[in-house]
Amino acid sequence: AKCQKAVVSTQSTGILKDFIEKHVESGQRTLLLDLCYNVGYTIALLHNGDVIHGDLTSSNVLVMKRNEKHEAVLIDFGLTTNSSLVEDKGVDLYVLEKAFLSTHPNSQDLFDKILAGYCSIAKCQKAVVSKLCEIRLRGRKRSMVG
């Protein structure tokens, strides 16, 4: 039997933070939306294994180009923990949301796409998204109280 080999070309295009800034300016919103969906999908893979990243930001996502397709690779696992708690998964997403929206103003649609990618395969996505909403409310109360 013949063994066939697939040639896969992979190269890093930098961190997501820089990638977004570069491609927002050039108006490539579809590319960014697709990549953000992949970011959420990748986070869900982590959470499905009960791994909490602990420091999700657009600086801790590497963008890889593989055969003309961009994919997200999470980096910097220094604050990673293991947890099956919905609270911890919700906090992981909340940290990303706060960092993402403060670093990338007017990018709610991109974060929504991250959540869509997350929800596409996350095992307990309804519970995690519900917890994320609860955490958002707690965060708002804290910022109002000071």
C-alpha cells in the first residue's frame, strides 16, 4: 500500500491583538469574525477538558495560518487551573470579554462571535453563558459602588 503525505504549511502571523488591529484598519471584518469564532471554539475545547486558562486576553492568543486558513492557538498557561465549575469557566470568559472590549473598542460583534464559537461545542454552554451573564451583573454592581 502506498503512503500518501499531506503537506501542511503553518506559520505564525502574530498575536490576536495585533492581528485585529491590522485587519480592522483594512476592513477585513469577515476574516476577523471567522477567526473569533475559532477562538471561542478553541476555548471550549479547553473548558471541555476542565482546563481554565486564567488569563485569556487577545495577547494570549497566537494566530496561525495553516494552508490559507487562520486558526487560534492559546498561549501563556502560567495561571491555568483544573476545574469543572461553571463559575470558573464563566469567569474565564468574563476576563476575556473585559480585556477584549477594553483593548478593542467597538468590537462587541467580534466577542459575540467568540461566544458563538464557544457555544458550538462547549459541553455545558447554556450554564456557562448563564453564569457569564450573572458575573457581568456582579461586575457592573462593583463598578457602580466603586
